[in-house]
Amino acid sequence: MPKSYVIETHGLTKCYGSFEAVQSLSFRVSSQRITGFLGQNGAGKSTTIKMLLGMTHPTSGTGTILSRCITDAKANREARRDVAYVGEDKQLYGYMTVEQIVRFTKSFYPDWRSEIESRLLKQYRLPLDRKVKALSKGMRTKLALLLAFSRRPALLILDEPSEGLDPVSIEELLQALVMAAADGTSVFFSSHQIAEVERVAEHVSIIDRGKLVMDFSLDDMRQSYRRITAGFATQQLADRFQIHGIRKMQASGRQVTLLATDNADEIVEIVRSMEPVSIEVAPMSLREVFLETVRKGA
């Protein structure tokens, strides 16, 4: 059975004058799983999401969201009926009370899940009679999440959802994402918090300075990615390490460090044949992969 995708982009680019915020971005997000969109602040995550949702127009390239073209206004509006979005700025009607905005939002969705609404109102301790503009940043985030989770969306897109939340609330958020995915909702969330992504994501796309630099499943990372550190009696030439599966090579004096994303066993055997004084092989965490990928434009 062919794999279905809730998001696909092809050469998606956004320029602001001479500055390319997003550069020729091509990637796919599979349905019914949690995908983390990881990058530093300013990497292009929010701009990408806004293009997907029709909030800003690409300079070039195209894409689809729930199989509907993002550059076709009508198709994009239709897609958004099945998409719940929680933006970084959590824009809500400030003049409404919590109760009013919940009642207003649910009127648009016949399949609104009142049981989710009731559970999250209690869990998040949201004051029904308080105006949205009087809520703290963390409370506004929780309210936005309640409105999203209660909608029964096919796709849930969140942009830095943990911003403004305390550690307990972040834990509740991550659990809610897992529960949403288990209920059949596809989840795509951007973050620069590596630990949060590693906790719940099944797939990770890393963006750096507007470019997609890594795209992998976390299971593959844990099984295949290795850091290989070898010490030699003499300094080594970089040409010797042009081996399939080596993502990055770094030499410091007589020590060579290799980031292998594939073919690790064969790479180790080849390095052993070079007669190193020492060799160490270790699995890599998402934090290590991320830092090695974005550091100095790697």
C-alpha cells in the first residue's frame, strides 16, 4: 500500500528582497504520525508553515497540504477546514472570555469533541469568565491548544507550541500530541527544543538557514547513526574518508571524528584497516545530530 502524505513541498522558496528565508525546500510529511520540524530560531520554520497555510505566498515552488495545492486559494481554504493550527503568536479574540471563544469556535465544527473540551478546561485550569487579553502567555497557549485538540482535525500543525509553558504544562502538551496521533491525527510541529522533539516525534526534518539539511526517522537514527572517533600515529588526509555513509568528517591533529548516517559497520572496518592507534564507536542522540548538522553550516 503506497504511503500517504499530508504535506508535500517541491522547491518551495520565500524571498524578502534579497534575503531567502526559505530556499528550494522539498520534503514530505507522512500521515498519522508525529513529525518534528527542527531548527534554530530564524531558520525558516514559521515562514514554511505560513506558506503551507496560505498565510504568505511562496516566491517560487509549490506544495500540497492534505493533497490540496497551497498556491490555489480555494483549495487551500478547503484544506484548512481539516487542519488545526496553533501559531507561535497564539492570536485569539482578546475581547472574548474563555467561555465565549470556546462556544464561538465549536459552532463551526459539527464533530467538536465536547469531552476533550471539558477535560482540557479542567486540566488547564482555564478561567471561563476571564477575557483572553487578560490571560498570561502560557494560558493563551493552553486555550489555543484546547481549541485545536477539540476540533478532531485530520492534521494538527503547531509552531513552537511549548513557548511560554512551564515544565508541567510542556509535559501535558507532549502527552496530548501522542494521544492525538494515537487517535489518527497527523501532527506536524516546529520547535527549537531538541529534547521535546526527541521525546515524541517519529520523524524529524531539520531546517537550517532556510534549507532542509536532514530528514530521517528517529528509529533509523538510533539504529544507524554512529560517531566514530579514531586516533592515528600520523595526521590523516581527508581524502581517505570519502566513504559511502559518512555525513561529516572532522580532523583535529591526529584524531579524526566521523558522523556516519549509514553503512557504519563497513566504515568501521575500513577505518580499522587504516591501522588507527585507537577507535571508538558510539550511538548519537538527536541533540548531537542536530548540533553537528547546523554547526558552521555543516
